[in-house]
Amino acid sequence: MRSKRRPVPASCLTPTVVLHDSPNARPAAGILLCAVQLVAHSRKIIAHMRDKTFDLAEPLAAAIRKVLFEEWDPCSVNLNAECEDEYDDYLPAIHKLAKNGNSAAEIAAQLNFVENTMMGGIGDKAVNLAVGGKIFALAEAAKRR
């Protein structure tokens, strides 16, 4: 069952900066408010994605965490071992997709969604598909055990 997500107001996605003497002027606080609303909306999405029964000690979860940190790494933090928990907020949703038998393309779409929506970047679809394939293979191997 899919949960309904509230759309982000268009004014938050395309903030405009105008001169204050213009009749359409918005104070800077309006742009800041949109940024705060966007962050709050992203946190709500992450909260919906979390699997309440998720256990990082599970072998599949630990393997996915390693792949996300070492191979996906859109924030380029994998040179610092102290940042190994960087992608833990996204791990439950990806783990759930893998465990439920979703395809590599569906896992890659989730990775793309995370990069584009949560991180504000533009996801590398080729990397996401390769990582999605690796996570799918890990999940298939875990099912055979």
C-alpha cells in the first residue's frame, strides 16, 4: 500500500528573487520559509519511508549499507570512515524494496528519488542502476540462504 505524499508548493521549488521596489516583491523571509517547508516536507517523506522493524544488524541491511557507502556515495564521503552512517536515513526504504523482491530498476528509481528530492542533486542514472543491480543481487542471494 502506497502512502500519499503531500506535494511541495510550487513556490518553494522555484523561489524568485525580485527587487524590493517591484510590485511582486517577496521578502527574503518568504524564501527562507519555503526552504524550511521543503526541509520539513523531506523529513516527512523520510519518516514515511522508514521501516519500523528495520534492523541494521541483519546481514542484508549491513551489506546494502556497505554498497551505499562504498559504491553509491552521491555525497562523496566514503573516504572518511566516520561518515559510514551518512545514508542510514535512506537505508530502510531501500532495504524494504530489496527484501520485497522489487527489481533492480525499481531500487535504482528509489536511489534516483533520494538524490533528486532529498539531496537536491541530479542522480546519475547509470550509477543508480548499477548499484540497484548489486542490491538486487544481494537480496536474491540472501533469499537463497
